[in-house]
Amino acid sequence: MNHSEENNALPPKTCSIERLVTVEEDVQKVLEGKKTATRRNGRYADVGEIMELKGKKFVVEKVYSQALGELTDEHARQEGYETVEEYKESILSFHPGMPWLPQMRVWVHEFRPVNE
């Protein structure tokens, strides 16, 4: 399956890639290689799209839907945290009053540095 076929199977983006990683702490984690994915309530990027952070480029390799209840500590490490609980606490600190519902679905955007 090529990139355009993969993207055709996904719903339209709800935001632009420039908004994918915006919190300074997360930007630093990406630049340091500690964060290789981000989860959002909408789709912010297509596979193959390039995100630029402080002059460094990252290519989106995978975009897929995931339920919060499916998260493992390995997923939390993709986000730059040691455990799901640590990740959950961070997310809820940004979104006060938001419930953490296991059945709630988010969009996962996995990326890697572009070797230029």
C-alpha cells in the first residue's frame, strides 16, 4: 500500500501539522529523540508529511486511531514518559476536567527525524 492509498483510508485532517507538537517541553523531547509519537483528538498529519521543529525536520511514518484503554507503557515512552500513568497525568494537567475514558479514541502520529 503506498502513501496515497493509506491516506485515502483515513478521514480528512482536522488540523495542520504545524499544530502537532507545540508545547515547548514536548518540542525538546522530540529534538532529543525522547518523543517519537504524539496523540491528538484529531488527525493533524498525513503519512509522509514533514513537521519542522526549530529547523529540524521529522517525517510522519504512521497515523492510526487508538483507544486510550489500549495504551501501554511502551506507548507512553513514545510520548516521552516512563509509564501510562505519568502520561495520563500530564495530559490531564493540560486539559483540566477532561475525563480519561478507556474507550475514547485518539489519533496517533508516529514520526522520525529526516536524515538530510
